[in-house]
Amino acid sequence: MPNQSLQSPKADILVIDDTPENLNLLSAMLTEQGYKVRSVTKGSTGLRGANAAPPDLILLDVNMPEMNGYVVCQHLKANDRTREIPVIFISALGDVLDKVKAFAVGGVDYITKPFHLEEVLARIDNHLTIRKLQKQLQAQNERLQQEIHDRAKAEEKFTKAFRSSPNPIAIATVTEARFIDVNPSFLRMSGYLLDEVVGHTITELDLGKDVGAIAKTIQLLLDTGSLHNQEFEFSTKFGEVKTILLSIELIDLSGVQCALLIANDITERKRLENEFISLVSHELRTPLTSTMGALDLLGAGQLGNLTPQGQKFLSIATTNTERLIRLVNDILDLERMKSGKIFMRKVNCNAAELLITATEAMQAMAEKSQVKLIVNPLDIQLWADPDRLLQTLTNLLSNAIKFSAPGDTVRIGATLPDYESDKSKENEPATTDYLLITIQDEGRGIPEDKLQLIFERFQQVDASDSRNKGGTGLGLAICRNIVQQHDGKIWVQSILGEGSTFYVLLPLASFK
């Protein structure tokens, strides 16, 4: 008993009976079993007590003065605070009609006096358990109703945002990339009607040359999770080509994994950007040519001899002017390629000759940097523009040399990929109709988060590289564009502190 008094009571039970002997007996019996017991002799007092502090269960006598048990139960069931409390009648009345009336006014059980202790305890425990389960179910139901309400409000907000958004938005299934819904902005941009889009897959609709890449990206969402601000070409129903920035998020719609596609039409921005870059680049060329000519005259001594300090300043001016000329030329090259103004003049050319020529062209730079160049050519025919491939190879070799330390080795070689044994390339085309060129250095390496960014315009591993190494940040973007126009691929693998390997995959002449 002392330990039991320190424990929380099993339940709070209110006993209403006008007979003190019954009250004492029930109170003692229930208290011994760990229940908290409140005892009253009048129905009206019991109603006030139940309303003030609702108990977990009520034991109620039938025959009482002023207000009998049936009336008390009716009052309990009419009150919101006490309606759900289970009421067990305990009475000497054993007639069936008495029991029926007890159940009719809301009682959950009926015990006839004289009662057995075990029976009373069993019935109390049973109804308390039922009440506990009812409370849990009620709480769960309330949570569910709240979740349904919150979800409905969220869906209402999403629907309003979806319909009124100025950005084109579409929802497609992940498994098939099949459109479920699109908003009015998407229809305005694409020129399609709603029923021409919904129910069709992205590949079924002629939405441009990048449609396959978009569909593949959607199907890989379960692994990648999202895609942000990726540039794609988008073709409208009437053949107009637009440039869009596309973001894709994985969402769940009623248990179905879907992709939320949000587009931003940047066609006009790209046009103005290209025009601006082209205009600025062209306008810069004329004064730069004049400046370089004047510097050459000064360097040749045709305008008089310079002091050592003057020669130093002249060297700095010449170096920076050459760097600016390279930057302008790279910008013009890249913009022409992207706009289709530079065409690849593809012919049958020998891969070994290209690798050897590129190595010879970079030999002087390698010797100056005390870097050893090793070439492993492969005598095989490519279908390519030899001048543009030389531009790509010399650019990659130049980068490898720049970021190598004195005494390091840079290797360039070519092989026919063996995809059966080389599992690291299993995401690349599984074919032997391609040549794989590798440029490997022993330099500082590239951080993993920069491996894709370095192929974008004006992106470098370190912001100081443009100053220390003389780079423009456009070389790898140009290389990627040239390789892509050859129906090839370019990528890089790197380990910090150990070096990098650039891979260029190009189609063979026999493949064409």
C-alpha cells in the first residue's frame, strides 16, 4: 500500500450510491486495486462532480431519492463534458426491463447486487480498456481530420499558384514522363491545347532536340532528387525554338511519384546577351589590334630603345593585351558555335597524326614549364574536323601543362574502349565504333563539386587562375561544344593532389 500510493492511479472512478455501506465497500475495493475513487450519495452531487472533473468511469445506483440513476444517466449523456464517460449501473433490481431501460438511457453495463468482487473488477477493467481505445481512436481521427484539412488547404494554395503562375509549370509521372497537368503559362509558351498535352509522354510531343535528356532526367529523379536551372532548347507546336531554364523537383501526388517541371523562358535574354557579347567582342578587336601593333613596334626598338624598367612594363602590357585578345577570340568562337555560325568541316582524318601534331605544338610550352610530354597515338581514322579537334587537344594539353609542377609528366593517348572490362565507363555508349582519347596530368586535381562546372563559361577551379595562369575560363566550354558537334562526349575524372584525366569520345570514320 505505501508503494501503491506513490504510483499514479490506474483510473479515476466516481461512485454514486445513496447507501453508505455500498459506497464504503466499493471505495475500499477499488482503492486497493489502485484506482482513485470519489464517492457521493446524491445524484445531483454526482452530476456536479462529474461536470467539474470528468472521471474515467461512473458506477451508478438506480434507486436513489430525489433523482434516480436513470435520470442521472440521462443528464450525463446530455452534457458534452460527460457524454462519453462510460456508466455502469449497479442495482438490486434484476428485472430484464430494468436492464433494458439502463441501456436505453446510455449505460454500458449492468451489475446486479449482491455482486462478486472479481466480476465488478473485470467489467470495470473491460470498459476502461474500451474507453481508452475509443479515446485513442478519437484522437487519431482528429489528427487525420486535421491532416486532411491541412492537405486540402495546401492543395488549394498549390492549385492557385499553379494556375496563376507566370512561369510555365508541368507535372509528369516519373516512370513514364507522362504529363498529368500543365498550367496556362505552359500552354501559352508551347502553343498546345490542354488535351493535346495531358496524357502524352514528353517524348511523344515534339518539344525540341533536348526532349530525350529531359525525359531521362525525370526518370532519374528518384536517385538525383532535383535539377535546378538547367538550360534546354524548347520547340513550340509551331516550330519556334525557345531557350528555357528548367528546374525539376520530385513530388508525391496521392502516392504517385511525379516530377514538377518549372520553366523560365530566357529566349529574349539569351538573344540580347549574345548580341551584346558579339558587339562588345567585335568592337574590342579593332583597338586591340592597334594596341598590339604599337606594342610590337616598341618591342622591336623601331621607336627608340627602352630602359630595363620600360622593357619590364612593355612585357606586362604585351602579356595582358595577348590575354585580352585570346579572351575576345574565345568569346567569338563560343558564340559562333552556339549560334551555329561555325560549321564543322568533317573529313576522314588520322587520329595518330592529330595527337602527334597537338603534342608537337605544345612541346615548347612543356619544355618551358619543365613538364615531360608523352604521346601514345593510335593509327585509326576519325570522322572529324581536324582543325577543331587540334584546337580541342591543344587546349586540353595547355591546361594539363599549366597545372603541372616542374618534373611532372603529361600523357596523351588514344584507345578503343573495352566496355566489357572497363566498368567505370558503363554510363557511356557501349560500342566499339568510338575512339577514346585521354589527357592525363599529375597536377593538383579538381574538387568533386567542380567537375561539371569547369565545362561552363567563365568557370575555373580557382578564381586566381585567370590571373596566375592566364586562362579565360572559356577553353573547356569551347572544347565541350566542339566535341558535342562531333556527336561525341567529354568528361573528367580527378583526385585532389594526384591529378586529372580528361576523356574525349569521338566517332570513328567507319561509324559514319
